[in-house]
Amino acid sequence: MTIKLGVPSKGRLMEKTFDWFGERGVTLSRTGSEREYSGAVDGVDGVELVLLSAGEIPRELAAGRIDLGVTGTDLVREKLVQWDQKVEPLAELGFGFADLIIAVPACWVDVDTLDDLDAAAAAFRAKHGFRMRIATKYHRLVRDYLRMGGVADYQLVDSQGATEGTIRNLTAEAVADITSTGETLRANHLKILDEPPVLKSQATLFRSRLSDKSDENREIMQTLCNTLGV
Ligand SMILES: Nc1ncnc2c1ncn2[C@@H]1O[C@H](COP(=O)(O)OP(=O)(O)OP(=O)(O)O)[C@@H](O)[C@H]1O
Ligand SMILES: O=P(O)(O)OC[C@H]1O[C@H](OP(=O)(O)OP(=O)(O)O)[C@H](O)[C@@H]1O
């Protein structure tokens, strides 16, 4: 028997995830050619490495196809309804920090709060005959946040990347996206609303609540968690 550990296959989270495990005596490595998505785990027996897109790890955990997985809290909360019934956070890993925020053009001098955004949205609809568009890939989190914040007259438009560019491209009036250094927002002449973020995210190790609970797998899981100190 083995347990499956899902980690991001590329990008900013992969290298830091490998480092985090390595510092705790569990060596993760990619095997095969540079482009082959196969890997190995040394330091604990019975653990199989599965390399996946960070965005797919929440679904794989929820389905129990992987037992453990590293991804951002933002992706888990966005993609899993009642996420805490499907996965259990075991450890925050201290990297991949990003805030999910709402941003508007910097030239909207009258819009700094959610109340201002609501007023601007109502005025926009009256003037243009359609609802203000907010581009995002975080539909669930943003909808909940705006409902709580009393913003009504808007529509979400889907943007799976380069979201800050949608305003210049005239496909949205505002955006809801993650930011870490703030450089992308500044470069696109956007300002963050002066409100708490929708969500503060970081890379986190999650355990699937559907994980195989056979005695042997429990033992492997326990050994791995003890080794990692989580
Ligand atoms: N600029 C950033 N700084 C820090 N963390 C970021 C930044 N952008 C994204 N992240 C975090 O990295 C994680 C993975 O995001 P990313 O967009 O790379 O994954 P993805 O959607 O699976 O992409 P892909 O399908 O291309 O692998 C998310 O949890 C996100 O919060
Ligand atoms: O605050 P910053 O440090 O500038 O980072 C923020 C940017 O990083 C992410 O984009 P990513 O690089 O994942 O590309 P994407 O837009 O294609 O998703 C995010 O969507 C922002 O665009």
C-alpha cells in the first residue's frame, strides 16, 4: 500500500514545496526527463509523489484520489463547497503568500470602500444599462464577499489569467485577483479597495478526509506526519 502526496508540478509553489519537505528530511524529486510529470519520495517508505496543477489539487483531495496535497488556501476555498468537510489543513507552509483583493482603476477617486463601489455600480448601471463587470477566477469567494459587503449591482466575468488586463481591454470595470508584491496592479494603474482582503492565502499541506483509512495507510500517514513535524 502507498499513500499519495500531490504537489504542484511547476511554477512558484513547486520548488518551495520541495524545499519545505527537504528541510524536514523528506526528499521530493522529479524523475525522468524535464518535462515528464513523474517523481519520487525518499525519507519515508510508502509515499508516492503525484505532480499536479496547483488548481487541480483541491479536487483530487476532495475525491480522495490523493491523500495529502500542497496548494494555496485560496484554491481550496474557491473550488470546494464546504471545504473543511472535505480536507483538513495540517500545516501552513510559510510561502505562496497572496491576498485576494478587489481593485478598481486608480483614477476612480471617489471609490475607496465597498460602499463606494456599490454606489459606483448603481450609477454605472443607470448610465450604461448593464451591470458593472468584475473580472475574476474566484467566483464563489468574491460573490460571498460582495454579498456580505452589501454590493449588489455588479456581474462577475470570468478571467482565468492576465486579469488585471481586462480593464484596459474594456472587458471589465474592476477586478478581483490575488496580489503579492502589488506590482501587477501598479503596472496596470489599479488600486486596491481600502477594505480587508477577500482572503489571505498561503501554501498549505492538506489531508483528504476521504483518504484510505486502512491500518497500513494510517501507519504510513502517521510516520510521514511525525517526520514532517505536523
Ligand atoms: N504572485 C503570486 N505570489 C504568490 N503566490 C501566488 C501568486 N500568484 C499565485 N499565487 C499562489 O500560487 C498558487 C497557485 O497559483 P497558480 O496560478 O500558479 O496555479 P494554477 O492555477 O494551478 O496554475 P497552472 O494551472 O498554470 O499550474 C495559488 O494558491 C496562488 O494563491
Ligand atoms: O502582486 P504581484 O506580485 O504582481 O502578483 C500578482 C499576479 O500574480 C498572479 O498572476 P500569475 O503570475 O499567476 O499569472 P496569471 O495572471 O496568468 O494568473 C496574479 O493573478 C496576479 O496577476
